[in-house]
Amino acid sequence: MKVIIIEDEKPSARRLQRMLKALDIEADTMLHSVEESIEWFQNNEHPDLIFLDIQLSDGLSFEIFDAIDITSAIIFTTAYDEYALQAFKLNSIDYLLKPIDDEELEAAVSKFKIRLPKKQTVSLDFNEIKKLLINPIEREYKKRFSVKVGQHLKLVNIEDIECFYSENKGTYLHTNQGRSYLLDTTLDSLEEELAPEHFFRINRKFIVNIQAIEDMVSYTNSRLQIKLKTYKGEEVIVARERVKKFKSWLE
């Protein structure tokens, strides 16, 4: 399990590091500012868990998420309670107020461990393995979605969808007819349900259909801006750390 600490007060960071070590958790990486954190995330594999202070020396840590698409779990560690609502819009496990209590820290870590996928051991005999190699299981992906329109339900075929996006705590699909519909799901869940040859998650807010891409333009910080055929909402930007995979996906 890879764990990092982002905390501008070095004594507090070292204290948290010692508390985690007592729980058999090694947090060897400690970052101390928004700028340093953004640079680190751009050049390193993202961790499983982040212990994150909110007020850093050069701004609020939320600025990191504006620059980098981060899917790591987060336990916030802060002296201020007014940011709790904003924090829980992210991948938050818990929100610990300083000074951090040993029992509260252990409880927060336990919450995170419960969310970890369980390893399963499957035993197959030789004939079963041979059968799978000859006839690999083809995964079924979503072919359509049902959306609510007033008191009615409408079916939207997957080929008619330009993109999925999140906005104001809601998840929407947008069609190539220029209509958006609210879904009762999340982008994280949708990623598992969509055929990867057709759909790609370009950042934490958007999943796009390759057939809907009309143009691609170089953008700041080595990112790409996507122009879709009918979607005219907020800018559709490929996160910097996903640009390489995105380009491979296009080929």
C-alpha cells in the first residue's frame, strides 16, 4: 500500500508519519505545498492513500485537484472544519481535525482498508484452463441507458451518446442530438460498464465517445482540448497525466 502525506508544517507531517508507522503503515513521501504536490503527481505513480492538509503554504490543497486528475483515496487532516463539505466532494474517506487523535486515525485507516478490493483465489483444473484459453470470456458492456423524461422513461442507445459528465454532484449523459439527461450513477461506475474501444475517461469530470470527437487542440500545460460535435458546456480537457494513454487509445 503506497501512502503519502501532504502537509506544510513539517513537525506535523513527521508526527503523522510516526503515528502511521505505529499502525504498520509507511509514508515515506512527504510534500509541503500545492506547487510541489502538482509536480510530484505529474512525475510519479499516484498512491493508494493521501493524508492531506487543506491550507498549505502556497494555497488550498483543492488547487491540486484542479490541475491533476487524482483518483487516490484521501483522508483530510486539518485544523479547520469549514472545508468539510468541499472535501467530501472528492475521494474522501474521512476528515480529521488537528490535533489528530490516535483512535480517530486508526478508525479512518480502517475505513480505507474496508474499501480495498479483496483478493480472491480461484482454483481451475487443467481442462478448465484449456477451455478458457480456447474460448476466452467476452465481457458484456452497456448497450443502452434508460433515462427519465418527466413521468416517462426513454431509452438511449450507446452509439447515440457523445459523452458522460459530472456537474453539481450529478452525472449526465449527453446525446448527439444535443440533449443531456441525469443518470443515477457515477463516472467511476460508468468506466467499468463502457466498452473501452469506444469510450475514454479524459479527466475526473468527462468520459468521451471516440465517434463524437470533432477536433483536438493543444492546450496549456501539455494538455489537449477536445471539441465534441454538440456538447457546448464547460471546456473538455484531457488531463495532462492521461494525454499519453489518450493518444494511444485514438490509434
